[in-house]
Amino acid sequence: MDLFLDLLHLPAVQRSAIGLGIAAVGLPIVGVFIIGLDIIAVRFAIMHVALLGIAVGLLTGLDPTLCGLVACALAGAGVTPLARRPTGLSGAMGLLMTFAIAGALLVLSASGVNATGAFELLWGSILATRTVDLVVLGVLTVAVHLLFWRYRRQLVLLLFDRELALCSGVAAGPLMLALLVVVAVAIGASISLTGALLVDALTILPALAARNLGRSLTSMVAWAVGFGVVGNLAGFATALVLDQPPGPVLVLTAGVLTLLTYLIPEGALDAINPNSRAERASHDAVGRDRVQQH
């Protein structure tokens, strides 16, 4: 315990804990967006885009991490028009991933930039969290909450069915643009915090657990944030106590919490809270009424 307390006095550990705390409040909501849009594979495309941005940053002498985030934001905005195609976002993300990795390798090869350094930045490290990373995470978390709480009713329709949202008068295009930009930047920020292979611990896993327990979009967001906070702080504390790498321990902790939600029998929550079933029926009725009105 004394060693654990001593570690908490280290500036790097303090910045890491603060970063995970901020991320736990905002990034699980992004995971809810990802699941709602059915683009779980988007993180692979954004990882390649982040690599391209990092390569450009190393080439130009600019901050590689910030260049990666800008590249992610531009990529999210760029694929928005392709979301209307029959192939949907999955096809757009596949195209984006192909172009991004080709562009990144070309930049690294033509410029003579150290490819190993670029990939090291892509893998990230929690203990290497900088003050600028905390600022980026803070701004991103505020943006995610503003987007959700300001447009949560429209988001319910958009995430449920894009055509239903359009029929109900929702500005689906601008809202989809905002969603994809936020998702892309959030994944880029997660990469710089935990590394490309551990993004799921901050985004997808809390959202998957929340989907098993939430009975509305708002309750899913609340559950996701709760799982994010518990998983991040418990995983980080466990890693410090056991003197193990924080990233894998975070993923295992988040994974165990998510797995436990799958062990809850179907209908158990409805039996505990009968009102949840009525809430779902009410939401469905509202959606049908709006379609009929248009």
C-alpha cells in the first residue's frame, strides 16, 4: 500500500489518472454512438488515419499527436456524404482505411521519416500522458456531452433509423456530420492515451455493457459512463498495485465488467423495474406517431 501511495505522488501517474477520469466521463458516450451507428469497425479505419496524420506531423515538424487528431476530424467529416450510399458507413470506412494506410506508408517512405517512431506514437502509453492531452480530452468530453444533451431526442431517432429521423424532420445530415467528427476525434484521442489496440477499453466495452442494462438512450449513456469510471479507475489502481502495464489491465477490467452484464438473465431487469418496459413502448409509439404525421 505504501508503494501504491508513493506512485500516486508521481506527476506522470497523476496525469494518467486524471486523463483516465476525464476519458471515462466522455468516451463511453462515443461508444454508444458507435454501437448505435453500427460502425464498431470504424476504429480500425481511424487508426490508419491517425497514422497518416502522425506521419505528416513528423514530416512537417508539427506536433504529431495534434496532426493525427486533425486528420481524424477531417476523415470523419469526409466520409459523411458516403453514409448515404447503399453500402452505408461500413463501405465508406473500408475505403477510408485503404487510402489512409497507403498514404501513411507513402509519406513515411518518401520523406525518410522514422517509421518506428510513427508506430510508437500510434501505440501510445497512458503513463506518457501530457498536459496537452488532458486539455484535448477535456474539450472533447465537453463537446460530447453538449452534443448528446442538446440533441438527445434527435439522436434517438437517428441512431434507431436514419429514414425515420428524416421523416420526423431531423436534420440528419448535419447531425451525422457532427457525430462522425466526434467519433473520429475521440478514437484518435483514445489512441494517444492508451494505444491503438486498447481503444475498446475506453469506448466500446463500456457501451456494450450499457446496452445490456440500459432501456433508453439516456439510460445507456448513464450506464456507459458508470462502467467507464469504474473500469478505468479500478483497472488503473489494480495495475499500479500489481506493478503491471496499465493498458492490458484496463482492457481486462473493462472486459470482465462487460462479461458480467451478459450473465444477467434476459427479462431480469424488466422484472425488477416494470416501468422500463413501459418506457420502451412509449418511445416506440412516439416514433410511429411522428412517421404518421409526416
